[in-house]
Amino acid sequence: MVNTVNKQFKKELFHLHYTLFDHFKYKNEHICLSYKTYSPK
């Protein structure tokens, strides 16, 4: 019982971590693109 819950929890945590990671990666890329676009050459 505890083992199953633990596995599920780890899976959720793993998913959450990657979702956040993707989100920040996306935001960083977006900020970089905006910076490149708006910064004077």
C-alpha cells in the first residue's frame, strides 16, 4: 500500500518538476528572444 502511494507520489513530483522546468525554459527563451529583438544592435 505505502509503496504504491510512494511510487505515485514520485511520479507526480517528477511530472511537476518537468512541467516547471519546461515552463521556465520557455520563459527564459522568450525573454532572450525579446531581449534580442528589442535590444539596440
